[in-house]
Amino acid sequence: MLHRRSVLFAGPALLLARGRAQAQSMPEQDLAAILRERVDVARDTMGLVSATIDGGRRSVTVYGRSGTDRPLDADTVFEIGSISKVLTSLLLADMVRRGEMAMDDPASKFLPAGVRMPDFEGAPITLMDLATYTSGLPRMPSNFAPKDWGNPYIDYTAERLYDYLSNHKLGFRPGKHFEYSNLGFGLLGHILELRAGKSYEDLVVSRICAPLGMDDTRITLTASMKQRLAQGHDAGLAPVPNWDFLALAGAGAFRSTANDLLKFLALCLDPADAPVGVALKMTLSERRPRMDQRDVGLGWFVSRRFDDELIWKSGGTGGYATFIGYSTKTGRNRILLSNAADYDAHIALGTHLVNAAYPPPKLRRVVPADPAVLAAYAGRYEISPTFILTVRADGGRLFIQATAQPEFEAYAESDTEFFYRVVDAQVSFPRPEGGVAPSLTLHQNGKNLPGKRLP
């Protein structure tokens, strides 16, 4: 994911067989009911656009609101966030196909002479390492300090990127350690534009979008795209600004529509022998292990569960959540576009619609909270000496800030149980004693982490 909740809490050859089973889409009325639950019951999002290809027929279902005067449809424009990484890796594969670079080229080969690219005991970071999240670089650079968290990438320049690289020390040998890295993909996109002598956007548009007829997949919005842009919303469903990028555009700068992404999905389901299809096959032919029956291709995630294999990628910015994925065994597939930051629920819904064995997102309902009870929870709680949760009550709302992280709202399911919308995590409190809660428990990633109230 690209969104900033990514810093939250502590704590092959995939070509489809010609004889595969045909995709069987969910009946439209059943899908509409699911989307209605997400919008009207769970209040996870403002609007959802769902698209699929079934037996060659493309269908789109929409529910909810765009946040503008224009209703949602297949041509509504969304920020697609980290789905841009798939475009970045596809561009890399195309440049390798053309002989302009090689997958095992060190990244340092393409950077200015004054930039010292980090290595690990002499082992360099290669382009393949960057494209498979195995470079050893962290999720974000330590000198990422936005002036405006509402548009956090707009002021991260190439000069700041070079300064970070020149002073960073790797903690892992490249190619051996998976770590999701916006930094790595931002660097990869920057390297590709340096090698080609053209902007990252121009390269993606000319080599990928134009051949596929994806006229509404752009970083720079056309006048028509501006008119069709859905308003983004944060986890509390408040309107938020769009995001703009400089040096790290390769990590998540593109905007697109359901109709455009259907064109891309059609290529994924049946890669042609045309240049873009050949490059796409390359992005799916290389794998490196991730974790728990999961691998990564170039940009893509590969999940192997329930006697199936899902190829997928999600994306998220400050006001949008996106998903694209398909099964290599059944051909079932799905695109989901949301104009709110319902990240984890969005991924769960996407994988569930591709393969119903994947559990759907839990439907969480917000209940009114007593301001007096919330006031009793306010305070600081130590999960570990270096990880403290600071709880703040504001009338009938509760906010929690983790050490060195932004503050986020936690929503009440009951007087003692609260959940986040920006990450799949919950916090529970015991009943207050003497006017204050003595502790809390953070529930995340299958763990229950107790925190004792600090004086």
C-alpha cells in the first residue's frame, strides 16, 4: 500500500492454461447487496465501482456516491495508488525486452555519478530486487518529512532521494528479504526515466497505455479526467486532497478508471504476443518468496491458498482504495475502486470476489459512544518501552496516536471495543476503575498486545 497507514502499529510462469474453467461472476443483485453493505451499513466508503470480465463480457456494478455532482460509472476517475507499481514493473520489463537494460543490472549503474547507492557487503541492489520488494530498502526513506500530510509526496525531490541513498546502510542482503517498499518502486521509476531520457509518465503512457487504448490512465489529469474525478475521502469519510508526486512517482502516482483497467485486466487474462503482452509475461515469470504461501512477481502479489493461485495488487492513497486481481486456475477476476480509505476491507472484498473461499471483510458497525466513558480512556498506554499509544477523547470521538506516527480515529463498536478503518486493528478497554481505564489491549495480526496506563 502507498497510504501513510503503512507505518502503523508495531507489533514464475503464470500464464493461464487454455483449458481452464470459465469464470463465473456473482449475480449482479448479490454483488449490489454486498456493495450496499459496505457503503450504507459499514460506512467504510462513499462509493464503490466493481468491474469484471466473464467469458469475454465486461460488466460494471456501481454503488454509492462520487462526492461530486457526477454519478459513479465505469469512466469515473480514481487515484489507483500502488497499482502504479504494476505499471512501473511492466515498464521495466518492456525496457529489458528492448535491450535497454537488464534485470540484473545494479541500480547504481543508472544514477548520477555523485550518488552512492547502498550495498550489503559488496552485494549491489539490482533492478530485479527493486521490482520484487527485495532490495533491502525500507518502506519509506527516513528523510521523508512532508510539509503537508494531506499531500505528502509532493515535496520529496530527487535531491532528497539521492541524499538518503548516499547515507543509508542496508540491513539485509538484496534479493533475500521481502519488505514492501514505496521507496524502492519510487527509485525504480526514477531510474527508468533517467535511462530513457523521458519522464516516467511519458514512458508509461507511450509504451503501455497507448498500445492498450488506456486513454484515461494518467498522472497529469486531462480536462475531461478532472471533470470525472471522484472526490477522495479519509477513513472518517471526510473529503481529502488528491496526492501529487515528484521523485517517487513510480510508487503510486497514476489515476485511472474501471474501463481502462478492464483493458489492462483483459491482457492479464490472455497475454498476447504483442510487445506489451510479452513484457507482461516477464512480470509474471519471475517470483521471489514473500511469506505464508505468498510470492511476489514483478510488482504483483501471488497468493496460493484454497487450491488456487491469485495474482493481485492493491493500492491506496489518502482518499482512495483500489484492487485488481484474478485467478490463474478459474479465470475469475475483479477490479474494485473506492473513493475512501477503506484499505484492508477493500482488499478482503476483492480477494473474496475472486475466490469466495477467502473470507469477506468483517462488517463493523459504529455505535454512539458516551463522551464520559471515552474521557475515562484518555491517557498514555505502554505496549513496550519504545511503543506507546496516546489516547485522546474529543466529545463522542476517540483518537489514538502510536509512537512516531500520525493520530487516527478509533470507532466504537461498543462502550469498550473500538476499531480502525485505516488498518485491520482493534483496541479494547476494561471497564474504568476510579474514573480511568487501567489498561488497554491492541489486537492486530492475530496478536493481543496489552498496554498498561502510564502515570
